[in-house]
Amino acid sequence: PYTKYFSPMTLTTHAAIGAWIGTVTGNPGLAFLIGLTSHFLVDIIPHGDRTLYDGHRKGTAERRARIYVTMDAIVAIIVVALMFSISHRSLNPMIAAGIIGAVIPDLLVGIYEAWRTPFLKPFHRFHFFFHNIVSNRTGDIALSHALVAQAILIVLIQKYF
């Protein structure tokens, strides 16, 4: 099935999609809402991080999960900065809102995971409902394949940014 080969989503990919959404909406509120919605819709596609998350949750691969998340955040910042430098666009409220909307769900999940904040528990469940809706049925893909697919998607987004 297609899910074995197509696999967004890292923070980097969410941020790139959010930036693109911001460029096409023309409205910060709309960019935020569409960016937020895009996060959940794109997370439906299996994207190779299920084993990593399971290792984090069970405590068997905590260090690996932290390294992955840290590297992803650094790469996200670099990719978004490069998108702006290559396209000669400036960060405007629409683009910023699109990026924030697209990445904030993972930030909230991270806060919940780190501190088990009770009021975020329903959001955590909601997020993983979308995250696992397909992969629970079809399984996940290899993380290496997912990262290659996401890199290609980011390049395509950059082309139209």
C-alpha cells in the first residue's frame, strides 16, 4: 500500500508545511487554524516513528528518542531559515502563524510526555488517535524510508514557497 512509501511527518516537515500554508492564506488566524489542522491530517500517514515512540514510552530507548527530537528541532529551525533565505521572503504574521499552528501539537505532546500535565491528557489522546489511525491497521514504515520521503516533500514545498 501507499503508506509503505509515503510518510510525512517530522517537526521539520510540519514547519515547512506550516510556512507554505502561511504564504497562501493571507490571514494569520486562518494560517494558524489550517496549520493546526494540517498537523493532524498529515500525522495520519504512517511515518516511521512508532518504534521510536514505543521505546520512549516503555523507557527502553529514551536517549534515542530525545536525540531524535532534539535533532529534528534543530533541523526544523535550519530548514525554515533556509527556506526564507533562498526564497527571499520575510517572516510575516501569516507564515509565523502557519508554522506555529503546524508544530504546536507536537510541542503540547512533548509537554505532556515530560510532565504528565493532567489538562493535556485529552489532547495527547486526541493527537495519537490521528497519529495511529492507519499505522494500527497497516503497521509503520522504516524510519529511514520516512526520512527520505519527508526530505523529498520538503524540497517540493521549497520549490513552491
